[in-house]
Amino acid sequence: MAEKKLVLTFSSEQVNSPLTFRLARDFEVDISILRAEVTERGGKLILSLNGPEDGIRGAIAFLEENKVQVGEVARFVVRDEERCTDCSMCVSICPVRAYQLDKKSWKVVFDQDRCIACGVCVDACPALALKCEDHLTQTV
Ligand code: SF4
Ligand code: SF4
């Protein structure tokens, strides 16, 4: 089993086609949509694909055959645990809920697997505890 986080860029003609539904049905991959910015003029989806490696490869090839631009999220955010004060600022602004406040310990827990490296929390952290390790989004 494998996981890939992808950025899909759609044109206006592709917005209403059931492409993501076809991925799940035809390639046996589980899809989690992490972020969607779609209008009638086109848009971007950031999603996570989980499944067998050949299924993921097939799904990417299918998208490209359908003229969807496919990139891989290759950035990630790291947190300096020494600097973090658990202020929770990042909890409310993260668009994919990568931070959760643990109500027992009052610590902010970071789930790096959910992160799409948008950089919003890096700019917002008052303790300067966060940084992006790599700002590239690679074409698959
Ligand atoms: S905003 Fe920074 S200091 Fe505050 S909880 Fe998040 S990582 Fe820690
Ligand atoms: S960079 Fe920060 S705000 Fe953006 S997805 Fe990752 S954890 Fe959330």
C-alpha cells in the first residue's frame, strides 16, 4: 500500500466531469480531499490517494489522459518542539486540520501526514516554531 498527496489542476471543461469518482471506482484507491478551490472556470484539488502502488500509478495516468495537470505535494512543515508554546494559533488557521489541541494535556499535536504545506501556519506562529523544509511542488 502507498500514499501520495497530489495537486490536481482542472480546466473549466473538466470541472463537472466525475473524474475523482472514477479514480475510486476504477483504480481501487481511497481518496481524501484535503482542499478544494473550484469554480466554473476551473480549479485545484489537493487530495491524498491511498492504495496499491499500481492503482495509484493507474489513477495518475488516467488523470493525465484526461488533461488534468497533476503535481505531487513535496513540501512539508517541521515544528521546533522546544520553541512551541502550545498557543493554538495554528489549530484554528490550518485548512486541513493538521493540528489538534489535546484537551487532556493542553498540548498541540501536529499530524504531518495531513499537512499540504500551504505555509499559513509558518507565517502565523508567534513563537517562530514552524518552517517549511522544501517549497517545491513536483510534477509527477
Ligand atoms: S502557533 Fe506555533 S507556538 Fe502556537 S501551538 Fe502552533 S506551533 Fe506551537
Ligand atoms: S503548512 Fe501549516 S497550515 Fe498549511 S497545511 Fe501544513 S500544517 Fe496546515
